[in-house]
Amino acid sequence: MFTGIDEVDWASLHHAQGSAEDVPAWLRGLASADAAERQTALDGMYGTVHHEGNVYDSTLACVPFLFSLAAREAVPERGCIVELLVSIGAESGDARAREAVRAGADVFALLLGDADPGVRAAAAGAVVRFLDDPARTLDLVRRRIPAERDGRVLLALTEALGLFTRRFPGHAAAALDVLTAQSAPPGDPGLRLAALGQLALTAPDRVPDGLVPTAVRLLRDRSARRSRVPARTGNDTLVGRIRRLRPSDEEGARLLRTLHTALGDRTGERIALLTGQLDSPDPMDRCNAVRMAAVLFRGWRADIAGPVSLLGRQLGAEQEWLRDAAVSVLSELYDLAGPAADDLHALLAGRPDLWTHRWERGRPALGGALKALARSGDPRAVPILAHVLAGPRLPDGAGREIAHLGPAAAPLVPALRHRLGRIPLDSPAADALAAPLLAALGAIGDPAAAPEVLRLLSGAPYGLGARERVAGQAVDTLDALGAVRPAAPLLRALLHGRHAAAAAGALWSADGDLSAVLPALLRELAQDDPGRRRAAAGHLGRMGQAARAALPELRRLATSGLPRDRTAAACALWRISGDPVPVLPVLRTAWTDSPRTRGPLARCLAAMGPAAAPLRDLVTAELASPRRHTARARGYEGLPDIPGDEALLRACGAVLAGL
């Protein structure tokens, strides 16, 4: 297995952590008779040699030895090694790696008949990915199906047929015939589901009518037949922990993920499929549905009230892992979690231990169910938050969640003021402690909190920089509270610092002193910092015609720089000049080129009223799109921004109403 391994100059090769001189030990560890040692070695391979899917020179040097390990029957758990080879050669996207794995593809063909079902299952997809002869490849897979007795391997072979149709479309007809036969009764419900999913992905015209009801029925038949597999146990290694955290029905999750992927933008059918899953008597089916709901809600727009209500019902489940999964999804939905609010409140009323979550290290945090209820805007969160605020330690970020309640959180103002007043102003962490509380007080809008906010501006020492860091949000909060006048002298002192734009905007709200405000904002507009330029543009737009002196610089910014800069400048141009002609082309380009600017753009268009008519096509297309504007063609990427997308839809509606 390891012939020549010591002849490789591993010290001159590299992986994610530097020198690859530790790689031979991991390769040998993969062949160990000790399960913990094998898992530790696999951790090392994925953590460094193939870290996050990357390929290094040491990765390529490992490929021949990995093939030797995969082909040796005495090596336990070789399926993991085959999966590693597939990841290196296919999923990394590296051309050199693909060629290296393709060179050993005949090994995968031999492994299709291996005694270990885990090896056979991993080899099924590998054969299709790396053998270049389509006739031989299809023959290998088709001949294996009637000989196979292991359900997991049959599922892998079915998925391999679907992959074959996508890789070799000119040879797909025979593979589709096999899939069509597998999807028909009276076959095993799991295999029928798998075949239907592959047909829906590759040949929708071959899918029989009533795909979703059929899939739900097959799902339940499959669950009724599925043997109860004991919970996974394993060694305390990275791979071992990941395996224990995975759902026990990984195959069911994969089957349904394939169906959802095939349905794509057909959100009505996907909602129906989710509803059937979430209403299943089997808790594992429901857990798989909860995880798929997260993907759908993040990336697509749909009427989700029904599934959200069913998510709420999972909060009363006996299985804590199911409850926790549902809470995690609901906490991302904000206003859209409303149909589950009764269930969230019922859970919190009966489980005070869930109000906060205490990490092993660091400060406590709000529990997920309480976050979800507060983010939904439900005032029933207020009494619970009052208990939390009365505790000895304030959970991290609690103020930001309280802010979602707006004026409904007014009963919490005394406790918030008390917390804000106790922050030590000489602490380097003063700004981090104050920011969430300021967010809450600004959203509630009670002017009675002004003294504690003023204390942050007047009392924080300059030496540690805390005053400088907290000043901007403190000024914005005073502006939101309508309590700027008492702070006017302090604000004037800020007109030459990094928070000049916020201070100038607040002063304009207080007394409209053009002679102090306009020069400060013009200076900010010329800064190298894009954030300061955008802030200045926003405040100049608020000033309207009084800011005409800024028009030349705003026109320049509207045609240069980053999309967000151009957007901010163009919107300010409109609010100051009222002339849509130079503004609309800038807005159209930014809308198309930078989807994340669409929120402020739509609000600007709503303010323009009938003058926004030339961009009606953008707004109507946005409202008709099934995808969230933060989603990509291949699925959701990045952090979820469901509330941002919902705000965009509301703003687009306001644009059309204004027209």
C-alpha cells in the first residue's frame, strides 16, 4: 500500500497548515485497525490536505496512495477513502486533481463488486464521474443493479444513473429507461423516490402526473418500512462528531433534497411537498423537512404561512433535536414567523430554562425561541424579556432583538436605561456593551432615555477610544429619540471627526443650522472612506434643496465608484434637485449589477412617485421573481437575509402604488 511513500519529499510539499511532512502518518493512519486512529487520520486529510475542498501539491501526491488503500480489502472503512478521492477529483474543481483521479478510475470499476457495501455505494458515483467510456460505464451500473441486495447501494446506483444522464446526455436514453422502470410500482418506496427525483432532475417529461402526492405517499411508506437504526456512537474526533450530529436518516434527507432541487422555482409544489413532510407521523421525516424548509425560505419567495404553522407544531415534539431544528429556522424568519408565534410563546411559558443559552465560555445569549418570538414582533415576548433584563448578566445582543418589537417594548425602557447607565465608560468594551442597548432605545423611541445616551457622549474619556467608537450610534439614537437639542454643543464638537455626518444630520434635525451642517457634510463627501461618503450623501438628501451646493460632487460620485456609492449619490441627487433624468440611468444600472442595492433603490423610487415610471419594468420583474434577491442561480449563498428581501418587496409595492 505504501510502496514509495518514503521516497516522496513531503517536507517540500505543502497543505493548508504549511509543510506536508505529517501526511505520511495520516495515510498510514487510514489503514489502522483502530477506529479512533482512522478517524483522526481522516480529520487530518480533510482538515489540511483537502481543507475546504482545496487542492495542494501534497493532495496530488496522496492520490496514488489513496487508491492503493481503497483497493486493499484488509483496510476497514474504505468507503470514506473513495469519498475522499471523489471530493478531490470532482468536487474541488481542480483540473490537475481531476486528471489524477481519472487516471485510477479502473479501481472504481473493480470496487463496484467489493464485499463492503460502503465501498460499493461510494464507487457507484465515482465510476460515472471518472470513467470516460459511456457505454462501459452504463453497462457496469446496469449489471450491478439486479445483483445488488443492499438498499443503500441500490440508492447510490440509482443516483449514479441520474448523474450519468447529465454527464453523457447523448447516451441518456437507456439510463432513463432504467430510472423509469425503477420509479414504477411495486418497487421499494425509497428506490422509487430516488428514481422519481432523478427523472425530475434530468427528464421531467418522464415523470408521471401527481409527482408531489406520489412522493409524500412513498415517503410515508418508506418511513413505515425503515428499520430503526440505533443512534450513532463513535470516537471523539471531528469526523466522529459530525456523524453523530447528522440526521440518522441521511438517505431520506438526500432523496427529498433531490426532489426539491428538481422542482426549483415551482414553489407551490415545493410548499405542498414540505407540508406533506412536516405532517408526517415520523419525526425523522419532519426533521428532514425542517432542514429543507430552511433552504426554501432563505432562497425563494412563497406563501409560507402553512409550513410555518407546521414548524410551530414541532416545538411540542418529544425530540429535542427536532424542536431545536424548528426553532433555528423560525429565528431566521422575523415577521414571517407569525403563524408559529402561539407555539413559540407556549414553549417559552413552559420552559423558562430556554429563555437564555449559557455557553461554556463567554456571556449568555438569548435562547433561540425567545429570539424568534421577539423578531416576529409579538408583544408577548416583552414580559419574558423583562425577566431576562432583571437577571444578573445581560445576554449578548439582547438589545438588538428587543429593537424588533419597536414601541411595543416601551415597558422595558427603565431596565434598558438602567443597563446603559451602568456601563463603565472607561472600559475598552463600552461601545460593544452600549450598541445593542442603543439599538433598542432608538427603536422604541422614548425621549426619556436621552440622559443615559448623552452620558455616553459627554462622559466617555478620549484616551481609550470608547467615546469615538460609540459616538456615531449614540448620535443616531438621540436623533431617533428627538432629543438632539440638549446635545447640540457636543454634536458641534464632532463635526470634524469620523462621525461628522451623523452629528451634522442630527444638528440639521434639531435647528437647521445650514452654516454648520453643510460644510461638514461637504467635507465628508470628499473623504476616501466610502462609508463616510454614503452617510454624508444620505444626510444631504434629507436636507433637500438646502444642499444644492453638493450637487456637483454628488453628480461625480453617481457615475463612479462602487455601486453602493453610486446609489447613495443618485438618491441624494433626486432628493435635492428633483430632476429624474440624470438619476434613473444610474439606478437602473445599480439595480441590475448589484442586487444588494435594491432595497435602498426601491425606497428611493417609492419617494420619486410618478417620476419612477421609466423603471417600472425592474420593479414588476422583482415582484414576479420567485427567488429572493440575495439568492443566486445555483441556490442560496451567504447569510440569510429574509427580512431584507421582504422589505424590498414592500418597497416595490410602494413604488407601484406611487405610480
